[in-house]
Amino acid sequence: MNATLLKRLFRAIQSGSAPDVESLCQRIVADEKRVGHTQIAQELEGILAQPTKAPSSPGLLTRMPTSRRDSAPLLQEIPVEQLRHEMVLPSSVEKRFQRVEKEFAARSRLAKHGLKPRHRILLYGPPGCGKSLGAERLAWNTGLPLRKVRFDTLLSSYFGETMANLRKVFDAAQASPCALFLDECDTLARSRTERNDVGEVTRITNGLLEMLEHHRGDGLVIAATNLDSALDTALFRRFDEVLKIPLPGIDEIERLLRTTLSAMETDRALAWRDLAQEMDGMSGSEVVHIGQNAAKHSVLEGRKRVSEADIRHALAEIHERHHQAP
């Protein structure tokens, strides 16, 4: 296809101009006929001849929802090439992730028996344990675009606007299948029994519970939080799968460290297990950070292999940062 024509088509789709899109599609059909691609031209003409779907129909290209007051985007789509999907988890947690992914892949077969795949997933655990990584992994393995809720534009101090914005987000996920990611969902779903609760907070929590309950999109809704105790207990019941992502054990720490340094040469005598034991209690993100900093230190020092000294240097930096933290 002509590159200029392709760029014009994408610009027309982005701007939401239906007449321009149709005109460009007809140009594409004509070009395919001109170069002798008769079969594909006939198939494309058949698609164009089909009745136009309503704007809310699943599968139609739709623009991202925007806030009611200032038209700021309510969702951020993470490009596929930026999705991280390699996780090191205890086998019991890994199997539960795989079950969600397998059920999504088999959703058509399940439907024939009146069964539904798990599609509302809650991830919780301490900071740095891998909740965001888990959402990215689920999007990658299901082939769904990952769309992250932007709470900076969704939340509003004006009465009723937060609920209106939230409704737009769920309507968009209903119309166009995706992995809808509500990171730090405790922002919306604090317990209704908190002493400092106000009426608007309760309405937002109730609204979120209702939207989760009635969501029938073909994708996933993934929520993540550090604070399971502060969440409304009713929220847990709205999810098909509640996954606690623990801090890595010594086995997982060693695997994380080896994986992080897999692109580098390492000293053969490197005491992986001893180093992993010294990192016991750290989050997965801290272990990865140590591995990356050790690799950088080795390169900057002009060495071809990462040594135990490089890793201990990076480990000491983490300990120093912990001591300096308020």
C-alpha cells in the first residue's frame, strides 16, 4: 500500500472523520485492483458494503474518553512494545496467573457450556512486588491493549464529575475490548466505614462496585492496590480472581538476579545463593534495580564481566538509601 495513503488513513481515523476514512478505504480498493490484487479488493469491497455499526458497537475504532470539564484524556494506552511480561513468581501464584490467561484464550469454548472466564482481576501486595508488571503481563499474554486509568484527570472536586468520568471509562472498555487497568484503586474504593468518610466518597465507591458488577466487556478489568485493609470489603467480592503478589523468596530473588544479568557475562565463582539470601525481604523491583546497577558499575569500570563486588556495591547503595529514607 502507498505509504502516503496509509498515513492519511491513520490521521483520518485519529481525527474521527468517518467520510475521510471511507474515501481513503475506497482509494485503497482501487489501488489493489490496479496492481492486480483482485481477490483482496473484492474482500475489502465486501467489508465496506456491510451496514455501518453504531458508535458503541464492540470492535469499532473509538477515541479515548475524555473528562467532562476540560476534555483531558481519562486513559493512557501503553504501547505493546513497552509491555513487560517476564515475571518471577512462586509456582502457586504463577499457576493462578496462567489460569486467567488460559480461560481468556478458551472463552469461546467456555461460552458453549454457559461458562465465563475470569475477567475481573484484583492484584494486591506490598510496594514493588510486581502488581503493575502483573497487569502488563496479563495484557501481553491475552493480546489485549493495556489502558491505564489516569486518576489525575478522572478525579474531580466538582460534585458528580468523578462518577461521570468513571462511567465514560467503563463505557469505553465495553465498546472496545482492552485490559482496563485501575492502578492504586484504593484511590476510588476506600472502605465506606472509614471515620473521615464523606458522602461523595461513598457514592464513588458504590458507583465503582456497580460498574464492576455489571461490566460485560470482552476484555479484562485489572485493579491493583498496596492496601488491602483499607479497601471496601465488598470490592473483593466483585472480582473473579484476587491475587496476592508476595515479596520474592530467596529462590525468586536468585532467579530475578540471574535474569536481570542474563545479557551480561558474570564471574563463574559468583555466589548467587549467598547474595540472594542477603537480599531476603527486598521487593522484586529492588532486586532488579541492584542487578541493573551492578551491570552499569561493571561497564563503567571497564570490566567485561559482572563480579560479586559489582553486585555488593549496588546492594550497599540500596542499604544506604534505606537508611536515608525519612
